[in-house]
Amino acid sequence: MKAVRIHSFGDAGVLKLEDVPKPAIGPDEVLVKVAACGVNPVDWKIREGFMEQMVHYALPLTLGWDVAGTVAETGALVRRFNEGDAVFCRPDTLRNGGYAEYVAVKTIELASAPRSIPLDHAAGIPLASQAAWMALFEVAGLKPGQKVLIHGASGGLGTFGVQFAKAAGAYVIGTTSAKNAGLVKSLGADEIIDHTSEDFSRKLKGMDVVFDTIGGETQAKSWGVLKKGGVLVSSVGADEKAAAANGVIGRSFVLNSNGARLQEISGLVDAGKVTVIIDKVLPLAEAKTAHELSQSGHAKGKIILNV
Ligand SMILES: NC(=O)c1ccc[n+]([C@@H]2O[C@H](COP(=O)([O-])OP(=O)(O)OC[C@H]3O[C@@H](n4cnc5c(N)ncnc54)[C@H](OP(=O)(O)O)[C@@H]3O)[C@@H](O)[C@H]2O)c1
């Protein structure tokens, strides 16, 4: 099969389209024929070698942990899925990913893909939507009527975060740049703050929750906008000492992929309550361009590789 792999860490030039063996599956696994694979910041962070302090990756490695496709083969113990089913998942990031014609995944990670959108759009959902869901509801415990500030509201996590928070009955404020303000409003944000021309920390106070997908100065300025005891949840790591010094809570998380959670999100998509915003769909052979766009930090929603 064709796959895009890396043999060494480095810039986007290390991505190579190659012929590789089809993966073998275990008894509780499914072989997915990949229709499309979402591109996420973790892909280029692993490619650059930035994750090596946390996890050691054996090379060569197939990147891509956001997959939609059809079941090509099932392991002996698999009952919930059958050949030909349309599925999607965030495969285990410690294994070979989905920049490939086939990927082996555990059934516990798998859900039925939404029927109302094409598979190349569904591929943008599993990783970012689950990260936003986990951050807002499982880590920060966002409740109806609370005020939430979502940084990076036009990005992968932010576009889902705004929709989930709004659907849960929260008052939603998003930071983005002026060019994406209309998009973020259309997803349900009550207020937008342009991070290129306005200082959110001068405009806001008393927030119950901040969802930080940016870090750095954005996070440092966020402690002061929370009410006492409020929660900042960060996808890039929260500075817990700074949180404590400000009388608020700082929480980090690492996404655990969960087919049941993803199935619930799939249902929300089919019910028309949540949509996936697609920046670009590119052919697999253009993985380099996709990485460069993701690494720019200014993707609008999701970038997809069509396999
Ligand atoms: N902990 C976990 O398990 C986990 C899971 C998923 C993702 N992550 C991490 O979370 C981060 C976000 O992921 P993502 O997929 O959402 O990234 P992304 O899609 O690449 O985010 C891009 C968006 O960020 C916006 N942005 C850039 N600088 C900004 C600023 N200063 N203020 C407000 N918005 C700004 C951009 O808007 P403009 O173009 O309008 O500026 C753009 O739309 C990444 O570092 C990723 O690795 C962690």
C-alpha cells in the first residue's frame, strides 16, 4: 500500500510517499481502508521530534491520527463492526497512523462515521472534536449558564469547542483574528475578540472557564479574566503555579481516544447540531503542503489529506 512516512525527524521535507506492507490486525482490531486522514499539529510536532522528550517513536513512522474510511477486515473477537461499515476514529498515537491506504485500529477507538457528510470531511472530526469535548466537559466541567472564553476559536479545537459550549447552554466568547470573526460567530459565539488588535485581558473578567489552545502570553494573560476558583483548561499545558498564585485552577490534559464519546459526537453531526469546518482537502501526496499550512498556526478549521 501507499503511505507517507518519516525515516528521520526534521522539516516537512522528511515526509516520503512510499510503498509499505499492509498492517496486520490483532483479534480486537479492525483494518480500516482509509478514505481520508485529518492533519493535526501533533503530526508536525512528532515529525519535528518535539515529542521525543515525552515519547520515543521507532522510525520509520506513518503519521496521521484522524481517520475516516471503511472496514476492510475484522479481527476474530470483533462483533460491533462489519466489513464495509463507514467508520472514523483517532487511532493510537503510539502506533502507525492514517497517512496510508490502510490503518489498524482498536475497536474501542472506533465509531460509526456520520452519514450526513462525506468521509473526507468526517476525517476532520475525531481528534479535534474529542479534545474539545474532553477539555470543556470532562476536565473543566462546563455547565449551562457559565461564561467560557475559547482561545483559538477558529482552529481545529476551537471550532468544535465553540459549538459544544453553545449547545451546552454556555455564554461563549472566542478569540480569533478579524478574517475569521464571521465564521466563529456563525458557529454560535456570543462575542468575538480580535487577538491581533484587541487585548482580551482588558475587556473580560469573571469568566467561569477558559479553554486555552494557544499557550504562552495568551495563557499568561488569561489567569486574570477568571473568577476566583474558575478553571483554565489548556491543550498545550497549564502553568499550575501561576494558576494557584491567581486563586484559580489550571488543568492540562492528554486526549484519550474513546469510541463511545466519538459516537455521541457523530450523532450530533447527523442531527445538524455540530459541523466540521474544512480549511483544505489535499491529496495524500501533498502532505508536505498540509504540514506547512498546519504549522503556520493559522489554519481555519481542519486540513484533510484525501487518500
Ligand atoms: N492535549 C491534547 O491532548 C491535545 C489535543 C489536540 C490538540 N492539542 C494541541 O492544541 C493546540 C491547538 O490545536 P488546533 O488543532 O486547534 O490548532 P490549529 O487548528 O492549528 O489552530 C489554528 C488557529 O489558531 C488561531 N490562533 C493563532 N494564534 C492565536 C492567538 N494568539 N489567539 C487566538 N487565536 C489564535 C488561528 O486563528 P487566526 O488565523 O485567526 O489567527 C487559527 O485559526 C495545538 O498545539 C495542538 O497540538 C493538544
